[in-house]
Amino acid sequence: MANRRKATKTSQAATLKQVLQYIRKYWFLVGVSLVLAAVTVVLTLYIPILIGHAVDLLLGKGAVDFDGVFSVMKKIGIAMILTAVAQWVMNTCNNHITYHVVKDIREAAFSKIEILPLKYLDAHAYGDIVSRVIADVDTFADGLLMGFTQLFTGVLTIAGTLVFMLMTSIPIALVVVCITPVSFLVAKFIATRTYSMFKLQSETRGEQTSLIEEMIGNQKIVKTFSREQAVREQFAEINGRLQSCSLKAIFFSSLTNPCTRFVNSLVYAGVGIFGAIAVIRIPTFTVGALSCFLSYANQYTKPFNEISGVVTELQNALACAARIFELIDEESQVPEMQNAVELEHAKGQVKLEDVSFSYVPEKKLIQDFNLEVKPGQRVAIVGPTGCGKTTVINLLMRFYDVDRGCIRVDGCDIREMTRGSLRTNYGMVLQETWLRTGTIRDNICMGKPDATDEEVIAAAKAAHAHSFIKRLPNGYDTVITEDGGSLSQGQKQLLCIARVMLCLPPMLILDEATSSIDTRTELKIQNAFATMMQGRTSFIVAHRLSTIREADIILVMKDGNIIEQGNHEELLARGGFYANLYNSQFAVV
């Protein structure tokens, strides 16, 4: 238990340090806010003194100094106006600081997502990442704003009232000071127990967001397999855990305010009792001074209530900030070399030398893989599921770095060139389509934003997508969502093919590029691909072996190794693994 508390304190301190680093950028506004907070506190504390003077001017029945009272009331009015203006400007500064800090943190988180290694994104639920960037940052903003608004003025109010009380009456001020630490102890006791609860609440909320996102994106699959009840039960279980940890966090945090209010009531009662005795026994201590002191006691204890509430919100905010900083502090992908070269227009010579790679160190996948591809050759990669076909593509694109060995393009190790220039020289069509919200034209032009309408239409015609695009309500200006809206899977894949045909890079990767297209259209696409692949190094991953018969080299993979290599006729003549695969697809029953 002690170790866990120590770890929590260390985590909170580290998180707070990171928050302060983001705030430091706006030090001038923080300084202005502090000065205005001090002005607000001084004016607020000056008003009870004026009220005390006014009380002393009420000398008795028929003996009221009206001129003096009106003069004091004018001063009170001016002080109140100045206080309101100072508070308004201070709150404006605090809002500016808070939402600029939040903007900076969100930008840092989004930028980090762009440079995170794919292994991180593959290992974490997307909904949890979204929850960190959106929900957790919003909660952090609420806590930070409350901290600026109430913490500064609260601390200064406590210090200021204490000074004024000591100037008015040291014995009574000591009564207040002696009872005050109880309030601190109560707040600290509760705060240390709420941080871990709020962090668990934030984590569970991220888990819930992941499930909701997953279910919305895969609702057809849920309905196909009649998983509605199972999904509801899973959601109910997570929702129950969220309810439980939220109730615990809120219960403990809600104890802070009533506990500190009880202590503050003791302070007020102590001031009232000792102040009344002082009025009776000390001639110089007037009723006006007592009313002033009671007002100070009230103002002195009020910030403790506010700060206790702020502490609770800050615990929640820090718990959420810890999660977003975990994302920001994640290890980035291997940075570019200092003198990384730009691959401007690749010839297409690709060589894999003794390449070894595995996603999990304990589970070996690709071992001592060697391959040499000459410019313009078509290389097909076939094999059973899980043999490493897509992994080879990930390594060629440098989505993952090899564990051992190297991959060379035009004789240069791809780790010595920029990722952007390497990937620009590849055109890639995957089995899983990727579209973004925008028009059909925007999606085709993704790799070539300055393409003319004629080029876009020519690429769409080459991909046999032009005919269905013209049937859409607004043709090439039809707006689609990231999931393609009403487009079929085959139509979405044709758009991805058109995207590559528009760019025509020197190297191509086709990973089950025609898996969702009907046979008749596939034959046309294959002819278009054949024309496009002329003079371009191409890597083709396919399960339908009929699509790769014209390949120059066919690599047959199994368990991460190349077990056969040759063209279609050579491999059939050997009667090995490839021949068995091919015959199993075209066997006559």
C-alpha cells in the first residue's frame, strides 16, 4: 500500500511538472492573472474594513454620522467596481491560458499519433486513443480552468486575510491559525485517495469508448452473427464498472467540502466567542472591529471550501492529464538519420539481405530472408494465411523496421533514406480500402492534389470506376464519408486503384487489390494493371493464383521463409507446394 501511494505521488508530481511546462509558454498571462488576483483579494479585504468603519459610525439612536456613512459607502462602491473589473480581466486571461494549453496538448498528441510506430496503434484500441485526445483533455481543461480561477485567488485570500487579522488582533488570529491545519489534513487525506480512483474512471471510460466505436463500425457483423445480446452484456459489464469506480471517486471527493466546512464553522465560532470576550474586556476592540474580524474569518475559511473543491477537480484533471501524457511520451518511431537521402525517382531495384523480423520477440516469423528484384520485374508472393506475405509488404514500405539484415532500394539501405520519399515511390492498393471524408475527386487526387480533371477522369476510366462514378448524384463532386457511404466494397476498391493509376509511381504493391471486385471487372483491371506494371517493379500478394500467372518471379512462403521460387510454369513442373495450392483452386471434381 505504501509503495502504491509513493508511486501515485511520483506520478502526480511528474504529471504536474509536464503541465507546468506547457503553461510556462504563457508566463506573461500567468503573471497578469496573479497580479489581478492580488488586486481582487486586496480590494475584497479592504471592504470589511470599510464596513467596520461604517458600523462604528452608527453611534446609537439619533447619533448616526450619515455623512461619514455615505462617504464609506462610496468607497465600498468604487472598491466593488474595481474588483469586478479585475476579476473579469483575470478570468479572460485564465480562459486564454487554459484553452491555449489544451490546444497545444491536443496538437502534441495528434502529432505524436502521426509518428507513433504502427506496433503501438496495432496494440491499442482506437477508441481508447480517441478518448484520451478528446474526453480526457476536456476534463483536464475543466480542472485547469478551475485551478487558475479559484486556486490563485484562494491562496492569496488566505494569506491576505491572515495578515489583516494579525494586524487587527493577534490573539484571535492565533485561534484561527491553530484550527486551520485540521482543514488541510482532511483535504490531503481525501485527495490522496481520489487520484487513483479518477484515473481508473478515465481508463474505464476509454474502454467504453473503444467498445462503442467498435460496435458502431461493425454493426453489420454484430447483426449477422446475432451478437446484439452479447454486446449489450459486454457494454453493461463495462458500464457497471464505470458506475462503480465513478461513484467511489465522487463519494470520496464529495467528502472534502462538508468536512472542510465543518472545520471552517469551528473557526467562525471560535472567532465569535473570543471576539465577543475581547469587545467586553478590551476598550479599543470595538463592535466594528469584531464585525470586520468575523467577515475576515468568513473570507479566510471560504477559500478552503473552494480549494478543497479545486483539489478534487485537479485530482481528476491530473489523472486525465497522466493518460494523455502517456500517449505523448510514448516512444516514437525510429527518427530519420541526420543525413537521410531523398529517393527522388527510384529505378526499382530492390534487395532483401538476410532479413529477420518478428512482431513479438518470442514468436519468430521471418528468418534470414533473401530476395533480389531487378527493375521492372513483377514479383508475386503467395502462401497460406499467416506465412508473412503482408509482413514483407510492411517491411518494404518501412511501416516496421527489420530486426536484422537490411532492405536496399537502388543499392541504398531504406533506413538511410527518408520515409516520405521511399513511400512516394510506391503505389499501394490494399485489400482493406481507405477513403476520407470528401468528394470522389478528392479521394482519387490524394497522392496528386494538383491533378487536372482530365487526368482524374483518365485514371478512373483506367480503373473502370468512371461508369459508376457518373451514376452518382453529383458525379466526381459527390461527397462520401470515410467508410464510403453507400458505395460497395468493390467500388471503394476501384477508387483506391484509380488513386494509384493517377500517380503512376515507379514501384507498385498490390495486396489482394482485386479481392472485392467481380470476375468480369477483375479481368479488365488485370489488363489495366498489366499495362501499368510495364517497366515498374511490382509486388503482388494474392490468394487467387489465377491473377499472378504472368509474374516474373513467384515467391512461395511458409512460416516466414521462402520454400519455393520461380515462374508459374517452373513451379507447376516441380509439383511442390505451389503446385498443390494451384491445383486445389482449379481441381475438377
